Amino acid sequence: MIDKNQDKDILEELSNAPHLSKLKGKNPFKVPISYFDTLEEDILSEIYLEKAGHSKNRNRTIFLRYIAAASLVLLLSYSLFELNKKQKSKDTFVAKSTQPKVKIQQEQKKVLLVDRNLRQNNKQKLVLEKGTGDSKNKISQYQSIKANNSKKNNSNETSVAVERPLTHHQKIANTAKKVNYKENEQKAMVNANTMSAAYVVNSPSSPKIIRSARVMKKKSNSSNYILPHDTCVDKSFVYTMAKYKRLDSAYRFQWVGYQQEEAITIDSSRLYKLFIFLGDSLFATDSMFVIIVPLPKPIIHAQKEQFHSQSLLISSGTNNKNYTYHWSVSPENSSEIYVDNLSSGVHIINLRITTCADTVNASIPVVVSDCNVEVPNVITPNGDGYNDKFYIKGLDLFPGSSLTIIDRNGKLIYQSMNYKNNWQATSVPSGSYFYSLKINNKDKTEKQGTLNVLK
Amino acid sequence: MMTQYSDQEIIKLCRDSHTRERGFRILLSQYKERIYWYIRRILFDHEDANDVTQEVFVKVWRSLDSFRGDSKLYSWMYRIATNESLNFIRKQKKRKNDISIDKVDFYLLSNGQDNLISGDEIERKLIAALVQLPEKQRLVFNMKYFENLKYREIAEILNLTEGSLKASYHYAVKKIENILKSD
């Protein structure tokens, strides 16, 4: 992306600006953790909703209905900010809104934080909450919104479940937090029949219905989640909403990325997102992350001929990053291992592969012999490329092996202290010869035999 | 890691109604950060930038049909991002006399505690300086200094001549340097 001319341009200009060039284009801004994942999900949700034919107007009427349903609506909008600005020096100010006036008394610094959250001038933040809430409560709620709701609420305050769409990882990380929220939620539900508290951001240009919907779902369903937990399975499957459908035929299901309504085939590892509409309105969203890890089918490979001085390569014949390999002969967890110094004899190599879904066992016998060189009993040195040399298979693994060849009369024909598989019987006639081979292995194995030379 | 797709590949995917969604997802994953940062440096505030970024991509989605291949994908998106950001500022200005001053106050007051800007003194000064730049200079400066775009590319996005861009950048650098220098 950066090309040299470009750099020159900038350097030239910046040569007169030492302070600026010291910063080297460093970004002075930051974003919240995992923001870009959330952003992507938000945009896709919006586009999906648009595709599903949900006009903004309709969303607005939905919100209006919720306003009516709630026992108290606090409407804080731009006017609050304006007032706040004008009255920075004062401790107390009054929020102007269409709803009952609310006095907010806070120390200066905190008001600034609140104002930062409420400042968006083309938006309305609606807090639907139980009737007994007082203004102090609300401030605390905004602060907890500001703090991304990670702080524990005081016991006498209404809980606010602010849930931005979370990424898969965040969800897992937040499991513990959710347990805490549950307690608060239940308490709140006793006090308010329909909804206890919800955080709704409604902008006329881009309705962020998702955030509110998640909250609604949590409030209205005691079971909280429609879909099963994130899961890991070994093969694709069809997931059907039939069970849910039976409860009320008014529900309509829409999976993101699918035409089908109720049953979808889950055939790849990813996030599956579901929108549930009740009549015209979005009732809930939910998602589950499915990882599909097929069952391993190991076919263990190992070299057939093994000598104990060699290291032995054993391969599982499978490879999937979601598998964990447990070998009986190695602490390694990889799909291929090297094993050194196996003693002579038969070894059963066991392999256990664990996946998220299951465990598969496999084993292979490996024969480790002391010496397994193959000495031919005939050579045909005629230059045809076949058996032209006295080639002893496997000998190259044991450098330093010596070879002696004598004829029928016991006369020395050839001798090498480090035979390199290169004798071609060049200066001798056809006939039978004897060889004596001393293999330079651990046991210094000796082999003798007849070698026929056919020319 | 996801493989990088070229603009042509993305456009091809987006043209076909069967692969449009996939194409858009790829576009989104490849451009979301660039576009966000571009907008953030114009608007400064994270929440504002977040809203405008979402609007930009929704617009991109809606206008994929009308996008003709005669300009580059990224300069087309930058144009949309520029327009949306400037519209946003204009809307804000209608409601308030000038938001910028408040923002500077806010940034200086918050002392980096809100975690969305650097706590570094000189970097906060840079933000304060950026806020004071006129719109056009700010846009040019951002694209040049932070994003390293060529004048030719900036000219295509902003529909201005390279000469005037160079002048704008020069003034912007001078102004910012003066602010950074002062105590």
C-alpha cells in the first residue's frame, strides 16, 4: 500500500514539521475492544432487516407500543445536552422532555459522563423501567451503560440489561456475568409485569432494533435463549424450529443467509443467526455458533522396515486442526511424530484422537528389526540398468559397513571397508562368488552368501 | 487468515444476485476498518463514527447496483463516506452553533480517561489541532498523513484538482505543526 513516491511526498512536506513527523502517522484514536466484530454484525443485521422488509416507520411504531406498555418512560434527548451545556456551573438542572420532568442531581464530573451518553442529538434513548424508579436510579443506569454494564448494580437499584450484539467470543467470556444479571432480572420482573428495563437506541435514520430485541427476548422468555448453546458436532444436521412453532403459529422465522424459514441444514462451521418475527414486529434474535468437526478416520502409516538406529516416522493419515492426537509412544500432540530408539521387536503404536464430539482410537504394529538389509544373490552387469551393480538394499543406512568378495578358489576379488553399493564385477568373468558383509549396525551383524555374476 | 480479494473480484461477486451477500461480507471485512478510521478522523467521536460507518455500508449495499466499474471501489466508498460524514457535521451544525469547540473541551477535559483517545499529551494536542482545521484541509490531511493516499486518488474522491489538494495539505501541516509547537 505504501509506495516510495508517496513516502517522499509526505517526508518532503513533513520536513518542515518536526513535531508532526515525530508522530509518524500514529493514530491518536482508539476503539472499544472487539468493536470491529460488533460493527460487522450490526451492519449485516441492518441489511438483513432491510431485506426482510422492515421499514423504519414500522420500527418506530413498535417502539411507541413499548412506550405505552411500560409504566414509566424517561425520554432524554438532545435538549438535555443543551441544558447541560448551559448549566455546567450548576449542580442541578432539569431535563426537558415530553415525559414527566426528572430532576437529576449529580456532581459535575458525573454529569459530564452522562451527557456523553445522551448527547446524540438525533437519537432518543428510552429507558423503560419499573414504576418505583427514581431519578438517582436512572443516573446510575446511564453510568452503567457507560461502563458497558460490567459493574455490579447496587441491590436497591433496578437492573439494566444492556446488551449490545456480542461476538461469539465475548459471549463465552460473559457467561459468568450473565449469571449475575439473571438474579437482577428476576427481581425486576417481579416488579414489572411486562418489561423491567430496556435500553433502546432508536435513530430515525438507522434503527438499531437488534439491541433492544435481545433485551426483550431476555425479558419475555424465562428460558432466555431460543437456540441451543454454541455447539460442536461431527456432521451436518438439520435444525428445525418446529417445536417453537407449535407454541404459536404467529411466529415467523428467518435465518440470516437462508431462504428457508423453519428448518435449515447446518453444514459449515460458523455463526447461525435467527430472526423471529411475531406478526409484523421483530420479536427476538438469537444466534448459535456451530463448529462441525468430522470424526477422524486415522490410517496410521509408518515405514515398514525399521531399524532401531533409525528414527521412525509415524503418521496418523488425518489432519484437522480441531483434532488432538495422543500417541502411546510420544508426548507430541501432532498428526505426525518421529520416534527414536525403539528396541527390536514388535511394537503396537496406539493413537487416540479426540475431537470436540468424540474420541477415536487406532493402532498399528511396527516391527523393529535389528538388521534388515537385502543382499541380492545375482547381478547382471551388462549395462541395461537392471542389476548392474551389487546393490545391497538398506546398506546406505549403515555407513562404514565392510564387504569382501572372493571367488570359488578363495582368491580375493574385491574389498571395501566402507562399501558404497558400487561393485560392478568389471574385471571378473561370469560365475559364482562368495561375499562376506559386516554391517556397521549396533550389533555388527555379519552376512555371508553366494553371488552369481551373469555377464 | 482470510485471503484478500481484489476489488474486481468483490465487484464481480456483488453483481451476481446469488453471490451478492457473500461479496458484500467480503467487502465489509476488508474495508470496515479503513472506512471507520477515515470517518472517525473526520468526526472524532467514536459513537458518531460508528453510526456514520453503519450508514455508509448500508448505503453501499443499497447502491451496489448503481455502482459502475468506471471508478475504483474504494474511492467510491470513500466518496460515500465523505458525503455522509459531511452531512452528519452539517446536521449537527444546524442544531448547534459549533460542536467542535465542545469536543475539544471534552477531549482535553477527559484527559484520555475515556480510553477511546490516546492518553499521550502530544497526540491529544494533535486531535485538538485536527478539530480546528477547516473541513477540506482536514479531509486532505487525514487521507495524506494517516492513510497515505496519492494526490491523484484524493482528487478522485473529493473531486478537486491535485494542485488545490497540495496547497490544502501544506496549510494543514503548517497549522498543525504550529499548534503542536505551542504550549
